[in-house]
Amino acid sequence: MTLELWQWALGVLAALIVGISKSGIGGLGILAVVLFTVMMPAKQATGTVLPLLCFGDIVASATYGRHAKWLHVWRLFPWTAGGVVLGWLAFDRVNDRQAQALIGAIILGLVVMQLVRRKWGGHEGEHGAWFAPTIGVLAGFTTLVANAAGPLMVVYMLAMRLPKLDWVGTSAVFFLLLNFFKVPFMVDLGLIHATSFAFNLWLAPVVLAGAWFGRKLVLKIDQRAFENLALALSLIAGLNLVYQAWHG
């Protein structure tokens, strides 16, 4: 993989963002994917960024895994695995613009839903049996097509009203399982290969640096500010995906 200096600079920035996002700033990871799409075609970017996400997941799980609420992991993961398979089957049938528009619309719809819940109230038990399966399948599909499950997980965690560290620990373990589950599918699609993985190894130390910085940040920020930041980043990510699809 031959890259110019500006592409390496973007890659380093994206890897730093991956590390920060894995320390608990939910919704930020999609910005790393966006940076990679500047460097290469969107589908190729999806495969290139995945090993970096896996590196970050290992660090995040080692740091915060003891706070994980496994009930939420197992409530979501089987549905998410099914969504990954659907995304794998649909991958060659959906072009980049269609995928961006679909995922952006899903994220925006769920962010709006969460804002409505905030304004008019709502408690954990009021979602109905549809909530976790719906979030799970959508997260699995979007993460396979564009590594864009982060904003969906933000919506789920906000709805569950988990304390900050429980949120971070549950997300860390969930994405560790999910991203490693995705690897064989991405290899099968030809989006992870020896050359792309060598590029990932060069950027792995930057992911670790980002994770260290993100941990310092997440421990200082209060719960409400944490939730607002996560929701705002998800909103920005959804708008960006729709904008790219419209103007691509």
C-alpha cells in the first residue's frame, strides 16, 4: 500500500481518534472511518480501519471490562451477529452512496428518537421487546457495511441510562466481540489482506496513544456532559453520511 504524506497524516489522525473513541467517547469512531474514506474508496476504508478498531477494543476491554454489564452484551450480540451476516450478503449489492444514505438516515432517526425520549420522559422498561433486536440487527448491518455501529450503540446506552463507567465497559466488551466476529467476513470480501494489515501495524502505537489520552478525558468529564458529547457526535456522523451520499 503506497501512500502519500498527506494520506499518512490522515491515517495517524484517524488512528488517534480510534484510540480516543475506544476509551469511551461513543460516536467518535465513525469520524475515523470518514477520514479513511478521504484516503481511499469507502468500502476499502471499511476493511482497512477494522484491525485498528480491534486493537483499540483489546485495550478498552483490558481497561474497562470489569465494569461491563453482560446482560446488555448478550441481549444485543445475537441480533448484531445476524445483522453482520445480512450486511455481508448485501455488501456487493449496495454501492457506497446507497450505504452512506441508509446508514446516515438510520443514525439520524435513532438520535431523534432519543431526543424525543429525553424531552417527554421514558424509562428503561418502556422500550418494548422490539428495542434491543432492532438496535442489534441495525448495528450489525451498519458495522459490516461501514463500521458505523458506534452511534447506534450510543442510542442504546443512553436509553438504558447506564452510569458512565458501566457504559464504557459494556461498549468495550461488546465491540471486542463484534469486531473480531466481523474479521472473517471482511477477509472473505477481500477488504483485509496482508498489505492493509501491515499498514495497520504501523498505526497500532497511535491507537494506544489515543486510548491513553481518551482514558484521561473520560475520567474527568461528568455524566451529563459525557452523554451530550456522545449524542452530538452521533448526530454529526449521521448528517455527514447523508451529506456525502447526497453530494457524492
